[in-house]
Amino acid sequence: MAEEIGIAVVGVSGRMGRMLVAAIEEAPGAYLSGATERPGHDWIGSDLGVALGGSANGVVVEDDPLDVFARSQAVLDFTSPEASVAHAALAAQGRLTHVIGTTGLERAQLEKLAAASRHAVIVRAGNMSVGVNLLTVLTRKVAEVLGPDYDIEVVEMHHRNKVDAPSGTALMLGEAAAAGRRVNLADMSERGRDGITGERSKGAIGFASLRGGDVVGEHEITFAGLGERISMRHVATDRMLFARGAVRAALWGTGREPGQYTMIDVLGLRDLDAEIPER
């Protein structure tokens, strides 16, 4: 039987962190090797199972990721841009597979992740569900076929507590559409329209962000032409969808050559489209 992979979770007390723990516990071939929280957090020094409201599981929550990474082969990271960059440097030192679901990363932070990926595997995705990544492939194909005569709008909705907009998934879809048209999304993006905005720019890729309630995640991309519209939509109803995808990425990345990968690679969709970028 193949050896199990030790996977650590950083930021374990958050909603996503808790689900990542559950996903590791149910996954064949993986075990929870450690868990971290920020210094001063109430959970530091506590048994994680007890902190989660269950039975003791022998995993103590720590505030030093270096110690946790030293006994792990992979780490799941849905924290913050600053924390993910710091974790990437440590994961690179230990040659861990670093799975990053953090969104809102800026160019300088992405450059630091690229540097870390020269020494270790980084799998980064704005969304880790099978359905969304398939939608990304389809989005590029549709954009390529229809061309700039069809206006593209991406609408996303998330729960009231989400802090960044547009969502990482929305941007991922926008990047796919831009790749299909052979343009740079930064040059064609339109966001936050308000007041007298003038006519829509030809070839623009528009974004609208909705926030409210406990919505897990809804994304729709529409291609609006003269006389017809084509819309594709993905609705997530359970965050475990993303947690299971992250564990799948960790298992997939272990033992591979250093570099930056996406869920397109993990899911074997790269052959369908070799030019899809990832947020």
C-alpha cells in the first residue's frame, strides 16, 4: 500500500480551515500532520479535535508553521495574501507541495510565489471545484469562437463576509475569456459601473459583484450578441467541494517537479486548452 501523505492546514480555525481538516480525514492516502493559527489565538496549544468541538485527535494547534511544515509533505493554505506569501517561502525550503486557495493576491505577491515555485510545487487556484475549472475551459473556447462582437459580462455572488471583489473565480473566468480573444484582461476589464458611464467599450469584459446572506458561490458568464445571449452558470452549495479539491491537489502535487500548477493541471484538463491562465 502506498505511503500516506502528511498534509498540514494553516489558518485552521476559519470556516475553510475546518473543512480542510474534514476533507483530509476522509481522504484515502492522506493524514493531518499539523495545524497552525496566528500567534495569540485562543486555540494555540489546544488539541485540534477538542477545539473543533469533538474528541481529541492528538494534533496540537501551533503558531510556528516551520515546525509543522518540517513533518509534512503538503500544506493547504486559504489564509490571506500576506500569509500565503510567507508560507510559500517556508514551503519552498522544505520542498512541500503548497496548495493555495487564497485570492486577492497582487502582482508583487504573485512574483514572490513564482520565485518559491522554482524550488517546490505550488498549486494555486481561485476555485478548486471540478465544475468551475471545466467552465473555465468552456469559457475560453466560447470567447475564441464568438469574438469581440459578443459582449462579455461576469456576475458573481458570495456571502456577506467576503472581503475581496471580484472573486478569484470571476477573475479566473475573465482571464479565460481574455485568453480566448488573445487580449490582456487588465486592458479590457470594466468594473463598478455607476452614473453616466457612456457606451460600453467594444471588446470589454465586465464584472459585477453581489454580496449577501450565506451564499457559498455563484458565477455566471454571459456572451451577449445582437439577437442572442449565451450564458453559462456554476452554483456551489457546499464548501466541502473546494476542500476536497484542495486535498486532491495536494496528493497530485506530491512528488512532481517544482513549478506553478493550477487545478486545470490537477484535473487533467490541460490538454483541452493549454493557454488558460489562473488567478
